[in-house]
Amino acid sequence: MPSVSFENDSTHIGRMIVNFGPSHPSAHGTLRVILTLEGENIVKAEPEIGYLHRGVEKLGENLSYTQFIPLTDRLNYCSPILNNVGYVLAVEKLLGIQDPPRSRIIRVLVSELTRISDHLVCIGVNAVDIGAFSAYLYIFQVRENIYDLLEMTAGQRLHTSFTRIGGLYRDIPDEFIPICEDLLKDCAKHIDEMESLLTHNPIWADRTKGVGVFTVEQAISWGYTGPCLRACGLPHDLRKVQPYLDYETYDFDIPVGTTGDVYDRYLVRTEEMRQSMLIIRQCIKRLKEIGPGPVIIDDYKVALPPKDEVYTHVEGLIHHFKLIMHGMDIPSGEVYCATEAANGELGFYIISDGGKSPYRIHVRPPCYPIFSSIDEKINGRLLADFLSELGAMNIIAGELDR
Amino acid sequence: MIVERINEAMPGAVVAHSDFRGDQTIVADLSKYLELVKFIFKEGFQLMIDLTAVDWPERQPRFDVVVHFQNLVSQERLRVKIPVAEGQSIPSITGIHKGANWFEREVFDLFGIPFDSHPNMTRLVMWSDFVGHPLRKDFSLDGGDDWCNSDTGTSYAGHARPLAE
């Protein structure tokens, strides 16, 4: 199969078709876009997805509710904890339970850490794609430190599976908070360095300003959410407008852009990282105030009993056995639960018929409607703009194809 | 609240209405679907969040097309369910919500429900000559067909879609 071909019919003389992807260094994951070019201008961009389709929804119908958690890691592998949290919140909504206060604070804390690392990847890789390599090196140091922290909490760097239905897999270790405080100082410094390399850089501005301009109406019509919608000028953030995990009690702001171009999205993401750091500081303060406590719900019909109880008491053993072999008693019904993931609204739609596994589970990935608008966004612009637009959309093929 | 508004403006459109864990759900008739989407768009439900389908093989009609809408002003959410029989098609809402394009293609791909007047009604995540609709309940988890179950020694890459069609 040739990667470049020419259309030679009488009406479109000289149009070139470029096959971008499915494996290309700047195609985030396995994306394929068939670009029709006239000279260097894009006439048509036709995305083709599905190269990473693993049938997550079909698998979910055959797994128990807890067994689905590791699959959520593999949706957006740049921010796995946000997916973990989004999924367990959906199941908890279905069950009608709430996790303990300490678990809620830790969930917010790790979510915001992951949000920072996701935004760092997005901005860093976007800059690398269009040739600004050094900013990437500065901010990937922070990302590495965040992954070290996540490894300390969840035992894994990327595929964390940190949450459980009704709480968390385990509490954060004692060393976590001092290291996290150091990281915040470091992080602020590195983000400032990144800004000094990019924000007033004339080359960065030339390559990003005016690329992918969208009005709010267009963005809503295409189903945009998250930083891409906020960059267009609508202050819509689920953490503010439909709070979950007590986000209404945290003090933070929602940055918005004006034009929705790549540069605005970069500024929105940069400011969001600073706001996330603000939330993390509040979480640390609250964790110190609240002191030690349970991080998983005290209901053995939902969460496994502690190990010493399983080994020493017959009730604990029975509960453990029942929960592993039989599973939870889930009420029949359907819920849709949306959370603000790093790239927009991440929704889980679960239908239960009362059985061990969901009757139907559907994931609403944030980048899916965003990527579907690529033709309208990039039509008539240069091929080089396509790369900066693609990077700023923050497409993760894992959640796009599912 | 929106449910009362719909009942006032379009009597008979809402077949059933339920409220579970704070999620408002309405079941509407297929013939009123497009009119209903236009009406709730005017009422402020302008963000189409999600469109998917559910297969109930024992039931008549067999499928539910489930659409989630959000009102960006009042922050209300609404779930609209449209029962669709096998072989029946449903109007596309891409004229109102452009973002529905891929969601509808995916439902066509994975459930086999065609959408009328959709700009590009082709498979999305599965390849174009794939047989069957994977999210139907009667599609087995291991793929079901010979191609998935046997090692034929042939690579799929040989049949890939040509660049210029």
C-alpha cells in the first residue's frame, strides 16, 4: 500500500493524498488520517479509527464490576487514575453508596496529580510535534516525579487500578505528603520554566495562534467538553457545575480562553495545572486535619474485609469467599455518571440487570467527539498546522477506540 | 421539569418516564424522535453528550438507542431512549448535533442499526468487510466466525482499504 498517491482525474489535477498514520511518531497512539492536499493546503482530512479497538465494552459485559477496573486504566493511559475514579463513582452511584471522607480526599489528590501529568504530556508532546524540543525535557522531569508518587501510592506507574468500589486499594504511605509538598514546589518552578520557553516564544505563537479556531456554538455542536471547550470561551467544568467528590468545597478557578485555537488551549491547560496544584495543597491540608481513618467502605457486601479478619474470624472468611465467588448484589437499573477527566467529560453508562456483570457498559471518551471534528477544524489550513492541532486535541487512541 | 414541558408541547411523545439515582429517563416513540430532539434543543439541551444502543434480544422491539443530552444553562441531564426493532432504521440527528456523527456510525457498526440521512453511514471501529455486529448479545465473545477462530495463515493486511476510492 503506498503512503502517498495522486488523484489524476480531470477535476482535481495535482491533488495529493497523504496517508498519515496509523503508525507515525506524532500520531498519538495509532491514528490514521487520510489527508487530501492541494499543494500544502489540506482540502479534506478523513480520520479512520479503530486500530486500537479492543472491545472494552464487550469485555465489560463478561467481567464482574471489580474486574473492569484494570480495563479503565487502559482507556486513557496518560491519566489512568481519573478513569479509575470515574468508573468507581459510576458503580457507587448505581449501588447508592459513598466512600469514606479520607478516601474522597485522596481520590481528589491523586486525580489532580494525574491531571497535571496528563496536561504535561499534552503540552510537551504538542511542542515536540512542532519542533520545540526543550520545553518537553523540562516538564517531563515533573511528570516522572508524579509517576514516582503514583508508584508509591498504587504500586504501579501507569496502570494504577488504584480505586476500588467503595474506596481505595490502600491508604497513601506516610512519606507521601512530604514528597508531594516538595513536588509541588518543583512543579511550579518547572511550569514557569516551560512558560518562559513557550508563552512568549514568537515561533511557538506563530505555529499555534489562529490554528483550529472554533466558536462556542461550533464546539457545543460537536460535543466538545473539557479544556478544548473552555478554550473557546465557555466556563464549563463538571468540577464546578456538577460537583462530585466534594469539589464544591475546594477553592479553585476555571480558566477560559477566547478563540479556541491551539495557543488558547495551551494557556488553559497551563493555568489548569496551577489550579490543580492549588487543589492538591488543600487536599494535603485536609488530610493532615482529618488524620488517619478508613479508606474503604465498612460494608463487607461491597468491599473485601481486612486480611487479618479473613484469617482469624469465620465471618470475615465467609464475606471474603462470598464476595469473590458470588460478587456484589447490584440493584437493577441504569446510571450515567460523568466526571471531569483531563480532556473533558468522561462518562460511564452502566445498565445492570441485577447480575454479577453489567448488562451493558458504555464509555463516553472525551476525545472521541473532539477528534471527529478534525476535518472542520483543519480544512483549508497548512499540513504543518495539522500536527499542532492534533497535538492540542490531546487524543489518546486507547480511549478513542476502546 | 423538562419532562412536563415535553408533555405540554408534544402530547403522547413520551411513552414512559423514570427517575433512578437522579437520572431522568424518557422513553419516546421512534416516529417522534427527530421532532423531540429539535424541541429539547430549543429548550436548552444543546450539548449531545453521548449516543449509544442496548440490545435486548428477548424483547420486541429489540434495541434501545440511548441518547444523553445536557442543558448547559440549568445543568440538567436528560436520557432519551428510543426502542428500535431489528431491521428498522432511525433518523440521524447529525443535522442538529454534528457530534452525533461518529456515535451513530459506531452504533451502526457495533449493533447494526442504520441511521437515515447520515452523511457517511459506514463502519467506524471495525474494518469495512467485517461480518456481524460485535455488541449484539448473540455475537460470541471470542469473535464467533471462522476467521477469528482458525489460524488461516493469511494476514488481514492484504485486504486493507485502498487509499483512493
